[in-house]
Amino acid sequence: MQIEKSLFDNLQIFFGFDTFKGEQEAIITNILQKKDTFVIMPTGGGKSICYQLPALMSKGTAIVISPLIALMKNQVDQLRAFGGSESIAHFLNSSLNKTEIAQVKKDVIDGKTKLLYVAPESLSKVENIEFLRYITVSFVAVDEAHCISEWGHDFRPEYRKIRQVINNIGDNIPIIALTATATPKVQSDIRKNLNMVDAKLFKSSFNRPNLYYKVQPKVDVVKEIVRFIKNNTGKSGIIYCLSRKKVEEIAEILKINGIRAYPYHAGLDAKTRAETQDLFLMEGADVIVATIAFGMGIDKPDVRYVIHHDIPKSMEGYYQETGRAGRDGGEGVCLAFYSEKDVEKLTKFMKDKPVAEREIGTQILKEVIDYSESAVCRRKQILHYFGEDFDATGCDCMCDNCNAEKTYFEAQDSLLKVLKFIQEQGDKFDDHHITNVMMGQNNQPVSSYKHDEHPFFGYGKNEGIVYWKSFFRQAVLENFLSKDIENYGLLQLTEKGKSYLKNPYSIKFILNNTMEKASNTGEASSGEGGNAVDSVLLKMLKDLRKKIAKQKGLPPFVIFQDPSLEEMCIHYPVSIDELKQIQGVGAGKALKFGTQFISLIKNYVEENEIDRPVDLIIKSTANKSALKVSIIQNIDRKIGLDDIASAKGITYEEILKEVESIVNSGTRLNLNYFIDEVLDEDRQNEIFDYFKEADSDSIESALDELGNDDYSFEEIKLMRIKFMSELGN
């Protein structure tokens, strides 16, 4: 009773709370009784109080092992504010100078410091081990404990040494390990590595009912992000990108569009990162664009959205990053953009890694792909990944898949055949292999096991790959099969699967085709993607273009190309500045041809009382990109396009695409020095004269007219660039 009373008293005194959240009270009591404790609690569940409060109540100093300097700083600042004393909490890491380190150690020895935060690298230094031997350590808290496991999303080798260091500091020091994300495999790794097999486990549900999950195809991603933020003005958000370069680029575009956004990544100096973090906490910044380095332990309860510009490397990473939204229980939107190109990039990153690490990474990434492409409740999939069963009706339409119309298929026959196949052939095969068997794909692995002779070979060849992908995801989700992620993703029969073989029944699965269709056609998913083109205005703009073209003796496409006119009919630009942001316009063309177009649009908007989506006219930094500037400079110096391409590490086709983009945006380039080497004067004139009379700028049409045998695609494209540059700009 004494512990209980002092627990509530101290909770009120130090943190100002009247009640504990979830299992906090039981966890803290366990630690105060000097017992090893293992806490798995989702982000926002109140993990930090689980070790901060017992540290404040215990004799001696608690050592808190934390992976990030930013995380330590944030928590130390909070504790000092709660405790009213600078010395109550300290961190010991590489950011301190000798004088500051001496002061930290003095405060600890004098008994003033109740929590000492250290990075695992600092903990293992000989001088720090020597120092910690001479103080009273109340317990050791290992925060972000998933970093111990190679199967965790943020593996850090230094975490593997923690147990050894604790043994060097003293005997029988209690340990509390805490993480927000841990699959059963990672939990096992943590227990074994920290030698706390008998630790009491406190595991909260991973469900965050207030978070809304959505995945959409990566089409016009920058416009989609700016549109989303503008529709959520005044709300705080985090955007995650996989590369530092992309972080800087997105942050810059957001700033240009009037959004208070700042970049955050490990390449920035410590002072800049600390200032950015403080700006976000103090509401001086609305959006942080970051690599995964941002957010661990950041105590900002009112983050309203988390956007993944790139699909994350793992489900653990995705769960932890999305978990930074809505920690106060309020609104939290989690929007991720998915493309197969991102998957290809992540796969390439793994190529040079050791075989074992590559295999682990491949299986972890496959789980992310399955999640992104699936039509099943997102929440159910996330919770299943962490070993938690969830009834999708409990999602309450808090994900895009539960909101979407669904197509079901009867799965009984397929399920029986797949379960029988695994029962008969053993758990030696993954979903990819069994799909090949069912679809009748006779590749080397299939024939080596003689599965091309199996009675089920080709059974489902008419169903297609989308059907089988949907089938296997749901067979695992519904626990008919289990996937051994640690062992190449091999499929195993569960007890439920064995029972189904004995007593089959009708069962319907959801067919997924939304993400595949969107990925293949390059169209965004319903509601959020493209806007309808105003067909009445489009006809008026085409008539104006034709009139101007006739006056100037130019083909209409030289004035503005069709995609530019179509975008004008979505965004209704009414000033030269707005017109410059339309695809394929740029400053040059806007000034040369734009006045009559914006006048027509302005009158049309007023006459029809159109509410213009001003926020959708996205200002871009694309024209200022370093590559484009460099190409223009090299062309001015009359360096061959093939040489520029080689120097930049891109193909000749890619350099032509970049040059065409520069010209279409209104910049005039003199390419005669290069073209004269590629084509003689007569051939140049023939192509030039063709485009003067042509109805469209189609290269295919030009080749049909001029002859495929006489000209190459690249030659026609090169001359089209010259034509557009000389007559259009």
C-alpha cells in the first residue's frame, strides 16, 4: 500500500497526472521491486513515464540507454522542467565538451541526478564504465530495445554489447527494456541478448484506433502532398523520405508554397537539428520533412498527419513513424505513397549487403509490399504483423480499404488445394513458388521438385496473379497459414488450416485490383488523385492557340502543348506567375504567349463564378535544379550532348528528355553545334519543314511520314527540340 500511495503522489507531483495509463502502474511497481521488466507499448502509450517515475523514486541513478541525441535532449529538458532542477537529469554523449562532462559526473556523484541518458557507444567507453562502477545504479532502462535485433527495423550493433557492459558495471542490476515495435522474433532476440529471459512482459495492444491509414499510388506526389497540407492548414505534420536529398528538395518546395517546413536529417549539424526540433515543438514550424532520424521519443502530442513520400523499409519502421501522429488521442492521418520504382530502389540498396542480411531485408520488405498492395483492412494487417488478431469490423472505416467498395471471390476450392499441397509437400515453399504451381508456370524451381507433374499444376492459371496475391495474403491474415519470415517466408499449416482441411466451409476473400490498376495506368486512386478537365474552357483555349498560331505562322503545339492547356483547365491560372507553374510553360513561354491566355481564363472564371483551387497551383523548384542549370551551362560551352550525358552518369535518351524539358519551359538553347555533327543540312531542313506543316508534334507520326529507315527516333526528337527552341521561345 505504501508503494501505491507514493506512486500516485509522485505521479501528481512530478508529472501532474491523476491516473496511470494502461499498465503503467503495474510496470512501475515491478521495477521498484527490482525485477527485470519487458515493456512493449505503442508510441503514445506513455513508455517514458514507466522508467522516469521509478528512477525519481529510487535510490541512486538510473541509466537510460537511448539511440539518439535528439531523443535524450528532449526528455532531459522535460524532466528538468518537471523537477525544477538542472541536475535532476543529464545526458552523457559526444555532443558534450570536457567541462560539461565533468559537471555531469559531479552531479551524479553528489546524488543530484536521478536519470543519466547515454548512447550505447558512450556507455561502452572504458572511462565511462569505470565511472559508473563507483556510483549507485538503481536500474538500467534500454529504450528503443528493438535496435538489438537484426530483425528489428533499426538494428544497431552497439546494442548487442549492452548486457556485457552492464555486467562490467555491477551485479544484479535490474533491467527494463522498452520498445514500441517488436514482432515475436524481435521479442525473443531482446530477451536472449539482454539475458532477461525471465523478465515479466507487459504488452499493450498495438491498435491505435484514432489513426486513419491510407496508401495511394505515387502519382504527382509533390502536388498531392502540397494539396493535402493546404487542406490541413495550421496542423502539425511530419513527412518521411528515404534520402537526405529528397528531404531537402521537398522542404524547399513546401517553403516556396508558403508552408512553414524545415528539413531534418543526420547530415545537418547538431545545432541545426536541435533548433529544428525546438521549432517544431514550439509551433514555429508546421511541417518537418525528415529521414527516419526524426521523431524517436519526440513528445509532441498533436502531430495531425504523417506522410511517407517513399514507402518505408519495414513494417516496424512504418508503424513507429505513423505512431507519431495523434498521440493525444485526437486526429491522426497516416498517408503513404507507393510505387514499384521505390521497391526496386530499396532492393538495389540491399544488393551489396552480406547474403544473410540481404535475405532478412528482402523478407522484411516483402511484408511492406504486401501491406501496400492489399485491399484488406490496413489495421488488421498491421496488428497481424505484430502477432495480434483483430476483427476488421473494429476498424470502423478508419482506413482506405475499409472505406472502399470491395469485390469478393469464393476461396474455398483454392484454399483446400493450397492447404492440401502444403500438407503433402511440406513447409518448404513460399507463396511465390505455390503461385507458380497453381498458375502452371513451369520454371526451374517448379520442375526441380517435379511440381509440373503435380495434379494441381495449372489449376488456377485463369485466375491471374492479382487473384493469387490476394489469396495468399488473406490465407495468412486469417490464420489458415503462417509465414516463417525468418526462413525465406516459407508457408506452414496452422491448427486452423489443419482443421479446415477436415471440415471445409464456404469462405470469401477480397480481390484486390485498385493498387495494381493504378500502378499500371499511372493514375491516382479515387477521390484524391486527378481533377476533371474543364472541357468547355479547353475548347476555348485550343481555339485561342489556333488563332495565335495562325497569326505567327506556327503550328499550334509550338505555342502550348495539349498537357499544358489541360492543366490550365484544372488550375485556372489568372496571372503570369501562376501560369509559370503550369507544366511545360515556364517563364519564357508565359511572357511570350501568356497574356491572352490568362485574360481568357480570368474572364471565364468571373463569368462562370468558378471557385479556383488556388492552393493546387504548386510552385516548383524543378527549373532551378542543379542538373538543368549544369546542362544549360555545358550547352553554352558547346559540349556534345553525349559527352554531357556521360559526365552526368545518364543515358543519351535521358539527356534529350532533360533538354526537351528545358526548352518546353521557355528557355532557348542553341544546339546547332551538336546537330550539325549528327545530321547534314538537307536532312535537318526536311525534318524542320515537316514540323512547320504538322498538326501534331508526335515523333511517331514524323517517322511514319519521313521514313523509319531514313531517320532514327533520337534524330527526330533532337530536331523537334531545335524547332521548339527556335520558334517557340
